[in-house]
Amino acid sequence: MCNTITFSSPFSSLSLSYADTYKSKGINTLQFLPTCPVDEEAARVRSFQNANPSTLATLGSVEQNIFTPTLYDDPSLNVTAVASMFRRSPLCIASMGPLKNGDVIGAHEDTTCILQRIFPNQKVVASPRGTKNTDLLDGTYDGIQAYTTTEVPALHHLMESRGMDPNAVTFQVLEDVVDASSGHSAPQLGYSQMLFVANEALESTDRREAANAFLAATFDGWQYAIRNPDEAIAAVSEAQKMLKLDDESNDHWYDSLSFKREMLALTNNHVKETFVGDRLGVLSSRRWAKATEWLLQDKKDVDPLFGLDQTSLWTPPANLLAGNELAREALEDAKLSATKFEKTHGRKPSLAVITVGELARYEHSQRRLQLYSNPSNSWFTKAEVGKANGFEVTEINLDKTTTTTDALLSEIYKIRDNVDGIQVMWPLPDSIDSAKVYNAVPLDKDVDGIHYTSWGSKYPPVTPAAAWELMNANNVEVKGKHVVVVGRSPIVGHPMAHMLREAGAMVSVAHSLVDKDTFQSLVGQADVVVTCAGSPGCVQADWLKDGAEVVNVGTTFSEDADALVSDVEGDIEAKAARYSPVPGGVGPLSIPMLFRNVANAAWEQESSSSDGWEQSPATLRKNIHFASYTEALQFAKKVDELSTAMDHHANMKITHKCINGVDLEMELFSFEAKELTQKDFDAARAIDLVYAGNPINMKDYSYDLKQESIALFPADPRGSSKLLRVNSKGQVSYFEHFGKNISSLLDGCHVVFNNSRVLDARLSIDLGDGNEVELMASD
């Protein structure tokens, strides 16, 4: 049992609201210190612990951008960061338009120095906290420091009450400011509402248990607030009255249920971003280090993990293959790539998502979004994910009862030349020819890997890619191992098995048609089990081989449990050496994999959109962009083999572009001739054909021409045939004379004649320059 814990925090009302939760964790006495002036949180905790040495743990809450410099200046404070309620700072600058040189920004006195560093062309001054929104609207300041969780919604309310358009104000979230030229995000403020302890709490078993119990109770309280927001609001309101914190007396608080709901939803979104493995509040050493380096960049020889607990007081178990933080970092990388792309090409990478009907697996999407993610990183809110991360996303939702194969194809044809990536959501209704639809998605835009196992798409399906990313990050070895994949769907199980075989695994695929005894035997023999069925309980944990590793891909939302559940039922931990948790394993990685593919597709299409070969009197040069070294090297090997066959070699150079992949530069020239020769041009064309990867397949150009639509006889009078044209937007037009109009449409086209009943016929085509050509159709 824990005796006494003391806590200094602006969230003390939330803590008090869940007093029973703290008691359930064995905490007998929980004492709250009064609110202290800014910058003094660490000193207050140290002072109390020194004066009350019998207190098992004294904790405080503060921003990392305050904590780290303060502790660096005074190491004798002897405090350590152990957890956090927010992963990133909600700090932003609100203004009534773009900030100009010399504009004045009103800020809290504890952040003026940081803001002045971020905004060197503006003047940052300390300003009153209680009237900040009013000061902005009255023109006292050109911009104000605000928090997206509280002051932003309050500012919207204030503007509406004044008859102003809330959209007239702009917000610049500081950690969303990306310096595309340097490739670094700036600034790196680190964690917000970070929890720290006096170091005594880490020194003995009973003190560690007390501190751990407090953290467990705190984040259990947050889980309750996430699941039951209205009940949480009521509990916090009561606690605020008890602590006499209910008189806010400022212009960024509204005592209304709608405002509190909005504020809590925004706050919960930040809290959910700290979930890793099996718990909220986890600090990432990589994120901490990035912030430390930014906050103390003018200091020398600073340990990047300075101030961070390295005793694992509040970390997930080591046997969990957790994907949350890995997913956040991958999405941040995709965002940085998108920002660089927009700076380079003047547009955002773009994605079209096409859905027919209501997908059964989306039935509980809103509840899943509330419990586990937020609109900026959820599979269910791709348009908002795109907006938050620098992508243009077009969502096309079609009615299941009225959409035909041709109608769906028309939508793809209309959009495919205007986007970098296309995702056709699976499954399609039975009434639609899915093969024909998926074949209409070009390989270079196949960002969800529809053609991955057939035509060799550059991009694997995103859910198997997510599982593979998690396995690689955690060194799950599959080469030479027996891996059982449970499930064989075309978008998960089948491509997952393909990836594993390519990696050298011996793969068995189990599915619903395999009898139970064989199924159980396969699972029991496997070194690694990858479940992709989306069928709760299809695998029993006691079937697993001792020491096996389990990757849970298939998940299902259970209404009874009000939670996501995996395909494995029972105590996985008792059998598996390591396993991915549900939630918190593979799932969070799917959306970053999708947007990574979109960013890479955009870069590659831009690099290959121009003919690409730069010609000088003596050389041909071309750059091709690849997503990875592996892809670049594989292509370079193909070019080398081709060059050997043609006896004309290309000079090649690979340049690494960090997270944006690799550029392969090729140069062709004829040394002896000292000028370009036909060999150079032939080699360039051959390299382009190799890069295209897919020779023309006549089946790709086929269509279903109804028998009744085929003319039985030539047009009468002769020459009156009409030419039908459907453009990329799906618009239909007619040309009155086939022979006089076709030539203008043929430039750069591949001409295909299908299903003609006219044999031994001829067609006279006017070339438009006074010449004609005869096209002969013979049996």
C-alpha cells in the first residue's frame, strides 16, 4: 500500500475527480500543492520533497520546453521526467491574417524567449493571460499565443458573439511549421503537460510502486474521460468547485456543455497520442531527444536524453511489438516529404479514395476513432489526415445499388490523370467486375498495392506493409523460419504471405476451409504466426508453440467489449515470446504506409513525367527517382544487363535523398564518336522500356462491346461514320466525319481495333496536311 503522494498540476481537478481510482491503486493519501508561478514547478516539487522526506513521491506537471532549460540551468533540482499527458505542444499563434515584419505578438511571460526565437521578424511581448482573445480582436496585438485545446474554440465563440466570421482568424501550430529547405521540423517543443518526479521516487521499490500507482491511476482517469466524456465533464466540474477553480474569470473559457465537450475532445486527442503498447502517457526517447537538441541547441556536450527517466518506471512490457510511436514517426516523415514536394513542384501530393457502398468493417468507425485515434491520423478520416499532413485527398463515395462496373470505371478514368495515387476500397459489391475495375488503376498510381502480387506494383498493400514495418522495426526474424499466415484475402493475407516468402520464410497459409485439427497443428508448429482473418477466436492462444512470435493484423470491434479484439483468443503472453497488442500494434501503421506511398508516387511521377533525357551535343542524361536504395540498385542491375546485351553501357550514379528516396542518374555517350550516335538513342529508348516495366498488353485495352452495338453494314452514305470521343473527365463528344477527325486524336496514341465485323475493308484517313492514308482491315 502507498502512503502519501503529493502532486502539483493544472490537472488536479481531473485527478480529484477520480479519487476512487487512486484508492484502488493503493494510494491512501493524495495531497495537492497550490498552483505556482510559471517556471517554478520543478523548484516547488524539490522544495516540498526536501521538507517532507517521508513522502513517497512528489510529482509535478510542466511543458518540456520549460522543464529542460530549467533543469539544465539548475541540475540540483534533481527531478526527472517520467510520463506525459500530451505528446506534442498545442501551442499556436492566432492572428487575423498573415504576420508581417514588425508585428507584435502577445505571449505568456514563460514563452516569450522561445517565440522570439521562432519569430525573429516580429516583436514578442509578455501580455495578460486573461484577456488575450479580446486583445487580439481589439487590435492590441497582431497575434497572440494560444492553445488549440482551449483558447482556439473560445476565440471562435467570442468571434461569433461579436458577429464575426470565425474562419477569419488563422492559426499557426508551432510544431506544424516545417522548414522545407533544411528538411527539419521547427520548432521541436517536445511533450506538453509532462509529468516529472523528485528523484527520490525512483530510488527504492516502495517509492517506485507509489509513483507507478499514481501514473496508472492518472491515465486510467484519462481512459475514462476518453470513453465517457460527458461523465468526465460532470466529475471535473464538481472537483473544480471543491478546489475553487470554477471561477475562471478570463475570456478563453465558456461555462457551457458544448464548449466543454469541444475542449475535452481536443484534449483527449492529444492524450491518445501518448498511447504506446498497453498504456497512455509513454515518453519516446527519440522524440525527447529531438526536443532536447532543439531547446538546448546553443549548449555543448548535452546528452540528448537529459532529464528523461531511463529506469523504465512507466514503459510498456518488452514483449509487446508496439506500433504507435513507429506510426507517428512514419506519418511525420510522410508529412515532411509532402511539404518538400509542394515546395519543389508547387502542388501537394494527391490521393483519390473510391468507395462503393457502406463497408461493413466501418460500422464502428466513429467509436473506434473516439477511443483510439484522432482525425489527423485515422484510417476513417483520410481527407482530414491529408489536410493535416500536406496531402490533397479526394473522397468519391458511390451508391451500392446504382453503381455499375462501367460507372465505377468512368469515375476512375475521370480522376486517374489528376492524382498521384488511387485507392479503390475493398470489397466491391458482387455486382461489379472487380478485376476490370482494379485493372483500370495504373501501376504508378497503385498506392494500395492492388497489383502487388500479380503485375508487381511498386507499392505493397498498406496493411501488410504496416505489419512488415512493425516486424522489421522489432527485428522479428523470418528468414528460414516457419511462418503461418491466417487468412488469404487479396488485400491482406495473400500479399502478406507473398512478402514473407520473398523474405525467405517457409510460409503456410491457414484459412476457413482448413479443418480444425490441421489448422491447430499448423499454428502449433509455427515460429511466427501472422493473423489476418478478422475473425475473433479463430486462433486459440494455447495452440501456439512456446516462444512463438505473434503479429496480430486482423482485428474486430466487439460491441460487447466496447473494444478492438484480435483473432487470437486466450492468454497470448503465456505462450508467445513477443506479440503485437490490440490495439496498439499493426493498426496505427496502415495510414502512414498509405501516405508514404502517395508521397513516393508523387515524387516518382514528377521525375518521370518529362521525357527525362537531357540532351547535349555529346551526351544523354536522365534522373529517375526511387523510393529506396534497394529499388534503385535493382533497376541499375537491369540497366547493366541491358547495356551488356546492347554492348553500350550507361554511366550511373546514385544520390541519397534521405526520407525522400534515391535518385539514379544515367549518362549515355559514344566515346569514340565524341558525339551522340544512334546507339545512344536506342539505349535510351531501351532503358525507358525497362523502366516502364509492363509491355503493352492488348487485354488492358479491351472492353465489352455489345453485339447489338456493332454495325452490320458500312455507313450509308459512305463516309458518314461518326467518331465517338470520351475525354479524361468522362465527357462524351461526337465528330461528324470519322476519316477527317481521327488523325488529330492519334498523336502519341496506341491504336487498338476490337471486335470488328468488317473484313477486307478500307478506310481513307485525312491527315490534315492535304495528304491521305488508307487503313486496310483484312481477314
